[in-house]
Amino acid sequence: MPFLTIQCASYLPNLGYLHQANSLPGNTRLMPRIPLCLFLFLVFLSSCKKNNTVPSEGASECIPFEAEQIVIDQLNEQYTYLFDGANPLIADPALDPLIEYLGEANFVGLGESTHGTKEFYQLKDKIFRRLVQEKGFQAIIFEIPWGNAMVVNDFVTEGLGSADAAVNQTYYWTYDTQEVRDLAQWMFDYNGSLADDDKILFVGCDPQGKDFQEERRFVAQLIGKVQPDSTARVLSHYANLPNELMDYSSKSEAIHQANIEGSQKVYDYLVANKQELVAGSSSKEYEIALMAAHLIQQRELIYRTNNFGAKRDQLMAFYAEWWQRILGQDSKVAIWAHNFHVADGADFGGQFMGTVLRQRHADTYKTVGFSFGTGSAMAFLAGKNREFQSGVQRQLIPELQCHTVNQVLSAVEGDQLYLIVEELRNEVFTYFNTTNSFVQFGAGFNYTYIDNYIINVKLSRLFDVLIHFDEANASSLK
């Protein structure tokens, strides 16, 4: 079916600020009113499998179809790699084939089939650590607003603040977790004895955000360092930028036009003065400041026009590429985002970040999708139409959904496994190359309406690797 373009802006009034539920004592936190793309994007295929829930106790068991059982049997015999767990502190040679496969890529997209699962976060951390240590990867690029991620980078590269404080300000509740803190702390420790040019980076690619504060900081730092007498004059062009973006589209045309022209003038100034600015700083500092100025323009645009969705994904790909170029032509980076941001959605006509990266980088881009069977995850409670209903809380997925990929993988021996798609043959490849039902969600969820989160996809077209956990647990929000 044709790709469904989701008009995220139309949902903004329903989302509001998302409060963590009372089930999380001691934490009253806000989730920014961000577009429902964070999870509506995940159901872009409107057709769902109905009545897939495993029958309740006392009813007949959900039995795999004959074709599904053949796939299960073949997966038990070959094609699957079983591994011991997600804990990044525990070595696991069963991941060796995965690291070898991913290690030759310049870009590795690490997905997640929910925005709130501990095992997904820990295993992505574990994979990234090995890619750094064994394959020379130089950065993790997060689905986090650009400037907020730079605050974390200040910690991991310069030791400014703490892992807790840095991750606490990342704007999205989804990544304000103990698992991401553990990653940031490891990166800081790893960087401790390295020269500045050799340090690994924690950076962001998301053009969304609350304001422009951190992006302006990098522009100001560069000009202030090289041309201090020009700083106030150049930054005056940013004077009309708002301190809060949620209602920016309703501002007057005069304010909008002032920001369009002002942000363009700052960007043009950096371009026109490149030679002097690079000479007085470094090429890396200049490119980071130029990216910040570019992002200010794009953030102003998407909030002024309420144009998120595909535009956001295209920009995330653009900034991921920019970071990779800053690090060097042959540098290697990993990207941390949701399954459908890192996926290659070319079959659906979708311009996901992963689609753009695959089109531009072919086999040097590898994408990893995640799957789960049952368990729990953090998410805000969504209503029948996926609208915000109440705050972020631990939500249960108590039963397998019959005749889904999740059920098939859960029936395979072993509690956690991964597949490398290009190795699949026979009925197994046919199965993953055929449209099948798959359960996943983003920032919002409600098990009562589980059919909302069962989508029809050809997983072999989306991902190069699929990682599955029979049982998942909620991430540890701070």
C-alpha cells in the first residue's frame, strides 16, 4: 500500500506535557509536547491484524500455522545466533559475528521497537562499546535534540558536569534513563586518556527541541573566540527567536519573517568568514558551529510550518552525515533511534532517516531492528486513537500476539537471539521477505488497544539484522 504521510502537527493540541505517572515515586517530570511522530510514525501502515491476542487462561493455546512452524524449525536448526544477555559489562563471544558484520559499515543504525525497554538500551550500549574498541567507531549519534546532546558530549569529552546532570537535560524522557547514563559514563571513562582528536563523541541529529539556547551557544563560542568584536552584532540577528517553541506557529508573520531573515544572515556570515574562523579555531569547531546555525534555521522552519514527519527524518540523516564528515571521510558512526527511523523504508515510498542513508551510502549503511515477545516497557498511556491519555508509566505486554513475527521468534529456542538477513535461506528468507504482522510502539502505548501496534511489514526490507528478546523489561527512568 502507498506510504501514509502522517500530519503530526494536527495532533499537537492533544499531546500537552506528559507527566510521569504516580507509579514512579519521587519523580515528577515533564515530557515536551513533541509531535506524535514519536509513535504514530510507527503505525504508518494502516492495516492491522485483528484478534491476534493469545487467548486468556483456560482458552486454547495459540498454535503456529504450518508455515510458521516450518520457519521455527529451520530457525532452530540454523540461521539464528543465541546470545547470553544485554548487560554491557559481561563479555559475550556469541556477538562476534554481529560485530564483524556491522564493523565494516560507516553508518550503523541501532533501532528499538519501543522507546522504553531496558534490554534494547543495554544491548545497543554493548554493541557500541565493541564497535568502538574493536572496529574504530568514533561517535554515537542520538535521536536527541542537537544542542541537548552537545551538553552530554561536553561531559563525555571534557568532563563538564556529570553523567546524571548531562543526561537529565536531554529533553526527551525516553532517553533520560539509567541505561543511557551508564553509556555516557563509560564514554567519559574511555576518553580519559585519549587526545582530544581521538575521543569518541556523544552527539545528536534531531532537529526538534524546546528552544535554541544550546545551538546559539556554539555559534557564539566560535565568533567570540575568533572575532569577539563581532559577536554582539552577529548574534543580534537571533534576537527574535522564541524561548519556547510549542506555540511558535501562531506568532505573527512579522516575527516569523524576522527569524527567517535573521537566522539566514548568521549562517551566511559564518560561510562568508570561513577562512578566518577556521584559522582562528579549527575546522572541527567551525563545522560544529555552522551545523548549529543550520539547525537553528531548520528548527525555526519545522515549528513555524508544523512540518515534522518526513522532514524531520531527512534532517536527521543530513546531520548524521555531517557528523560523519566532521570525523573524517572513512570514519564510522552508530546512530541510536527508533526502529522506523533507522529502517530502510524504500519499499513503502517513505523517507525515513534510514531510507535516506541507504540511498546515499548503499552497503556502507547497516540497520539493526529490535523485537520483543512479552514483558514491560515505559510509555505514556495512549487512548483508543493513540492520543495522550496519561503520563509515562511502566506498561505490561503480558501475552504474545498470535501469528506475528514476535510470536514466531519467541517460539525459537533461546531467550534472546539475532538474525543476519543476508544469511537467511529457504522458507526462513521467504517468511521475512513476505508481509507479516509485527508488534512495536514508540513513546505511547495501551495494551487494551494492542491492535493499534500490530503493523504489516516485510522485515527483510527494513533491517539488515533483527535482534529479539523473548521477554523485555521497562527501562529505568531517572
